[in-house]
Amino acid sequence: MAPSVSLDVTASPAPASRAPGWELLRTRDFGWLFWGQLTSQIGDSLNRVALLWFVYQLTGSALKMVVIGLLQTIPPLVLSPFIGVYLDRVSKKRVMLWVDAARTVLVLLIPLLYAAGELTLERLYASVFLLALASTFFGPALSSAVPQIVRRDQLTAANALLQTTTNVGILVGPLVSGIGIALIGSQNVLYVDAATFFISALCLLPIHMRPPRPASEEAGRPAWGRELLAGLRFVCVEQPTILNLMLAAALYSLAASAFAFMLPVFAEQNLSAGAMEVGVLWSALGAGMLAATTWLASLSQGDLAGRFTMIFRSMVVGGFAMCGLSLLTAPVVAGAFILIIGGSTALFMPIVWGVLQEVTPEHLLGRVFTTFSTGSMASAMAGMAGFGWAADAMGPHVSLLGIGLVLLSTACVAAFSSRQFRGLTVGKVREMGSHSVE
């Protein structure tokens, strides 16, 4: 078995004591991963807009368009824990390659069937469901693969850089999709979307990842059920860091997902904003997120307590900005607050992913990330439903105030974690969960 220092597989001229962030883009393996993900994230945004518009054009029904969202939610919510067991057994690179290939074919299939006059609503729903099922594998596989590409002291920067690809996709994708729909039609935009997934697969090919443990070291592997329970036990019982992060992430998802849902409602009712103004506010949110993750990528990783302190500070800023936003009626001032909210909330996930990757044993990464994602998604759905009801019953300003209080609660959990792990090295924290067995 390779020693633990073999995590340093990326040749980088920057010493560990210097901020590693943007130097990662100059390395072969992470550079290919970054550019592939940038292309893929733009494709995801293209797909999100073009597919919904295509369904609405095809059916003329808003309800049938909503079904697309439900079909995209069911696979990750139901299957993620079992997918985690599978991911811990196989090559993460191979999984990502197959997923990108499957997404290329499934997206391409929709406009081809439409052009042939063979696209029915049932076939469209089946394609969307299979596309969501394939995509459910990709996120946890990517998160589990990052520690096989970069050093431990580069994990936060690597996750911040990958988060910037999502933010760029949010900023660029809808705009490109809207222009494309207007010029060539929504069905033809899907051809472009399929091409982005194919390019992402090509970018994965030259990447070298540290190979997983040899199968001989895992002789007598238990059944899937026991492996699933081992992952859940590690998250919920044996590793206090991850349990704290689970609680913080549940609160964060509760608030962040609800804010995305509430922003257009707040803009219309409190700011009297039209469609153009709402677009500007969305751009302000995306710009804040992109600026924050770009800044985070340039920082040194710091110790575990310091990273929890950064989460605490960012959630305090975001929580108070959200509470202040609930009182505003001026669109320009509201845009400034939304910029701050985007920046403060965008720091959460890259830091959390880095901590998870650092304290979780390699053979449990898939299960930890899928369990984590399932809890976050369930919390997100509860947030959208709960704060949506509050907005209808008491007004969007009350809902935003509640979201702000949830972000401040997230800050409290982070502050407790920072105190709990102050003075402890990551190696010591990993030992706390070392009794997890396969």
C-alpha cells in the first residue's frame, strides 16, 4: 500500500507554504480537469434553460415543465447512498468518463428524435430521467477524485477553482442559451449542449489519478448493506468533524436553496422589479459568488479550526446581509446586498468539500459524499417548501428574514466546530474516525 504522502501526485513548483491556488491550473492533471469542468458546467446551464423551454414549447403546459424538475431530483435523492458504495469500489476517472459519454448520447438523442418526428412526451421524460441518473454519479465521483490529483494542502483551493466553473456556468450558460434559442431554436441548442459533455470527456482522458488501493487489501469485502451502514456510521457516529459539517450543510442548504427560489418573488413584490431588473439581480448574485471563489482559490488552506472560522465569518456576513435585504425597497441598494450575499455564501461549499476530502479515508469518500449530498438535497427541498409557504402567508420579506436567521445559525455551528477543533491537526482528527471498518 502506498504511503500517505503519495497524495502529493501533482507536480507543482509552488511550495506548500505558499498559496497554491491558481498554480494548480498550470499542472497537467488539474488543468485538464478544470477546463473540462468549465465546459461541462456551461453545458449544464445550456441544458437547464434549453430543455425547460423546449418542453414548454412542445407541451404548452407549465405543469408538465415542472415534471422535468421532479425527474431530475428523484435519482440523487433516492439512489445516492447506494451509488456511494459503488463509487468506493471503482475508478473515479472511469466513472466520470462513462457519465460524460452517457450524457452526450442522452442529450443528443432528444433533438435527433425531434427531427425524426419520433419524440413523444414519454420518451422525453425517460431521457431526462436517465440523464439525471447518470449525472447523479458524476458529482460524488468528482469530489472523491480531487484528493487523487492534488496535495492535501491544495484541496480548498482546488474545490474553489472547481466552484468557479459552476459560477461561470451560471453567468454564461443562460445568456448563451437564450441567444441560441432565439437564433437557432431550443432543439438545436441541445446539440451544442451534447458537444460540451463530449469535450468534458476528452479532457478527462489525459488526467492521471493516483490508483485506488489494490483489491488484495480489501479481501473479504462485506456485502453492500454492510458497506452502506459503515459509511453512515462513519458520518453520523465515528467522525465528529463530518457530523458537524452535516449539520452546518443542512442549515446552509435550507437557506441557500430557499433564497434562489425567493429572489424573483422578492424582486417583484418588494422592489417592483421587472424581468430585466431580476436578471441584473441574478447577475449580481453570480458575480459575488465568482469573486469570492476566485479569492478563496488564491489563499493558503490553513488549519482546520481556521477554516471553520472562515465559514463562521462568511455566514455572519451573509446572514446579516440577508436580514438587511428583507427591509430594502431600492433595487440598486438591494443589488449591492445581493452581491455580498453571493460572495459570502459561495465560500461555504469549497471549504466544506476540502475538509471532507481531507478527514475522510479514501475507501469511504464515495459513501461520505453521497450521504452528504442526500442530506443537503432533502434540506434544500424542505427550505424551498417551507420558506415558499412563509412568503405566500406572510410576505417575502418575512421569508428572507427567516433565511438570514438560518444562515446565522449555520455560523453558530461553525463557531462551535472552530472551538472544538482548535489546536488539533487534521491527522489527529482523522484518527478520531479511524475505527471505521469495512
